[in-house]
Amino acid sequence: MKTHRLARIAEVIREVAAETILFEMRDPRVKSVTVTRAEVAADLQHAKVYVSIMGSEKERKRALYGLQNAAGFVQSKLAKRLLTRFLPVIQFVEDEGIKKSIEIARILREEQERNGTLPAASVDVGAEDAEDNDDDAEEADGQDAPGEPGPHPASAP
């Protein structure tokens, strides 16, 4: 089967799963869940929906268990949108990518603080810098508004 068709079907599954989890599910176990991606088998029989769940380990396990119990509900919503011969059986899988990237960023930030080599972008704006930005904004207010006649740059002395 062509890969672009599988990608389109995976995107539809991701959209339907995200909308269903966000707007239609009433399970109190399922909260702080973000659908990151979906993968579909080549024969369209199975689909894995990857979700990122924020919270403690216990909350993540409860949310994943709630999602697995609600897989049939998500499949019923998918059946209304996806018109294929086979409806994929949905399996929810926890995606650790976002948590790992946050942890790596935290470790790098701690190492940079320890070495004293913080990049300029992560340094907080001080009070002096904030005052300078206010002065720039006031100067910009004094300029002519767009569309109003003002001094022509070529006629400047």
C-alpha cells in the first residue's frame, strides 16, 4: 500500500482520537492527555495511538488504563469518519519523547549553571534592560502613523 495513504489515514486517526479524548470522553481517569502521533499497520488492521500523559506515575498509569478501556468508544467515532474496508483496532501507547526532552533540557540547564556558561537567550531580562525597552516603545509612539503624510526620506536635509 502506498505510504502517503497510510500517512493520511494515520493523521485522521490522530485527529479523531485527539478530538474524542479532549471533547467527548467523560472518564475522570483520563486527564492531561495529549495525542502526539498515530501509526497504522500496512494492512490497516491495527493502529497505535501515541499519547503523552503528564502527572505522577500513578496518574499516568490510571490515564493509560482509562484510555485502553475507552478504545472501543474512540473506534466508534473513527468508524463515522473513516470509510475503509477494515476499521483498525486502536491501541494506546504512552509516548515518552516529551518527558525525555524536558528531562534532558533540565539536565543541560543544571550543567550550564554549574559551569557558569548559560547562553544569552536563557538569561533573564534585568530591570535596566526592561527600562530601555520601555524607552524604545515611547520613541516608536512619536512616529507618524502608517498612511499619514510625513517627511519624505528623499527630502531630508
